Amino acid sequence: MKKKVVTLFAIGMLALSGCSIGQSTEKQLSETLTKMNESESEYRDTQSKLTELEKTEQKTFNETMELTKEDVDKLRSKIDELESLLDDRLAHLDKEESAMDKAEEFVKELDAIAEKASDSESGQILKLKEAALKRYDLHSSFIDEYRKLATIQKEFYGMLSSEDVELEDLKKKVEKVNGQNANVQSSISEFNEATKEVNSIKEDVFSSLEQEE
């Protein structure tokens, strides 16, 4: 019996290249994107921590599966450890969500920048705004899917310590874990693509601003 463990390191980050600051519009835009990027720092920090927790949880799970029902004390101890690791993951997920919510607050600044920009610049900046909002919405979807996965995993861990649990019931729960894991992986891919889109639009905007100097 194997459990798929979600890895989060594939999630993209909002990459900001160094921008020359000339025109007022370019300077304001650069400062806003920098604030968004800095606000996401804790989100990025959680990635390595979550990955390590997931690796440890997978190792502990494998060790748990090697125990028999006769090793009641050891089995209970391992299950407690699994549940503790899962709770730690969710705590880091909360920090990640908070960081992304904070970063999203700066998106509203793009409206004010667009209002003062030329018509051509304004359209591009608003396009960047919509792409950024879509990216944050997709991250929220990922958070929801990840929490659903954690709930199913916790239910599965609880079943492992049950004396009268049926093997067929465990198999069904594993199928649910794997099915929800697929949903999480899909949400990660969508978020990655949205991040690429934001960075592509950002590069186009700054390229246009530089040409208009």
C-alpha cells in the first residue's frame, strides 16, 4: 500500500528581474511588483519546509506499513507521528496562504498606476493586473484542494489504528487519497502556468515602457 505525497516545490514564484527606473510609470510599477514579491517571501520559504515534512511523513508512513497489528504500541506511536507531521504541514500552509493574501493586496495599486499612464500603457498594466489576480485565485484553489487532501489523509491515518477496519475500506480510502492528490497536482500546474503568464506580461510591459522613454 502506497500513499502519494504531495510535493510543492514545483509551484512557481513571481520572478522579478532588475528594472531600470526612468519614467514615473515604470518606477511605480517596479515598486509595486517588488512589494508583491517581497510579501511572497514567506510563501517561498514554506516550500522547502513542506517538502521536507512530506519526505519525513512518507518515510514514517513506510515504517508504519511494516508494523503488524501485534505491535500495537509502536503502531499507535507511528500514527501519532504521522498526524503530527500532517498538522505541521497545515500550519505551514496557513503561513503560505497569509503571505499570498498580503501580496494580493498590492494588486489594487495597479489601478492607480494605470489611471496616470498613457492609453497604451494603461491597457498593458490592467492586463497585468488581471493576470496577477487570476494567479492568486488559482493559489487559493490550490490551498482548498490541499486541505481537502489533508483531511482525507488524516481519516486514513485514523483507520490504520482501528482494530476492526477492513482491508477493502483501507483500499477505498487510498483511492480517495490518490484521487485528491491528482486534483492538487492539477491545481499546482495551473498555478505554475499562471505564474509564467504574469512574468511574460510583466516583461512585455517593461519592454514597452523602456521603448517609450
